[in-house]
Amino acid sequence: MAISIDNLSFYPLTPQHWDDFVTLFGPNGAYGGCWCMFWRETRQEFSQKCGAGNKEAMHELVKSGVIPGIIGYQDDTPLVWCAVTPREDFSSLERSRNLKRLDDQPVWSIVCFYIAKSARNAGLMTTAIRAAVAYARENGAKIVEAYPNDIHSHHSPDDLYMGNLSAFLKAGFVELEARGAHKMVRFVI
């Protein structure tokens, strides 16, 4: 089922949308071969699989029926990726001391964005956040959590892979606490 927001249509990443995900991420897999596996593997697994191994791991996940996030299109062009799923699906996040759970509430987590170079600086992160909340709500979530950076000056896309605090606040999230360079934010549905 599509979620339409701000002239974009978002779809769950299923085998049907795999080729578009690959197109969006490009030959190098978005952030240096990540393929959005950073929070799903141990650091050792992630490093060993970097590049083609991470791509294959994500492809196997999608083929198995797991939906790791949503992909946003304008017309037929994939422009934005947002990883959103129940927090426990991100095993490395669950092990993180810095980003440990705030409480025992069941939450969905947004941990990654990737926006096509041609579409950056157009507000698509906030649009993707809103679509992720709508997707999580449709799938039974009561709370959506994220761990963005608070970036006020020049930055590279790599600094924003977990999002920018201002985009989350604009989408209605509430800042709960700082955790190093990250801010814990929540949206209660």
C-alpha cells in the first residue's frame, strides 16, 4: 500500500521494489557500501561484508519477506530511502550503550536515510519522516523513535544518515535527551 505525502509516493521495500532500491543507492551502496546494514549486524560482520556482502545481506532480508523500510518516489523515480521497523530488528542498535532504550515501551525506530543527490536540500527528509510514521502506524506502532544528529552548519550527507534533529522536530517529534552527538526523539501515535 502506498503512502502519498508532498508529491511523493512511499512503498515498503519488497522484492518488487528491490531494483529501485539498488538504483537509488548506486553502485557503491549509498554510504560507502553500507546498503543500510550498519544497525543490523555486528561491527565485525558489517566491516567484513562492506560493499557487495552488505548488498547481498540486505537482498536476502528483503527476499525473506522482512520489510526494512520505505522507498519514496516522485513519479517513477526513486528519490528517498528511510529505514523504519521495530527497534528489535536492529540488533546493533539494541546492543548500543550510547543509544540504549529509554524505557521498556515497544517502539519502531528510524535509523537511516538516503536521498538522491539530485533531490537533496529539498525537504525530503521531513517528508520521509512523516511517511515513516504513517507506515509504522499502519503496522501497529504506538511510538516511533529516532536518533538524529543536531547539525547547524556545513555537513556531508554521511553526517545525516540518521537524520537531522530539525527535520524530526518539524515532523512533530519531541526531543527527549542527548546521547553524545545524537538526540533521542519520539513521536507518540
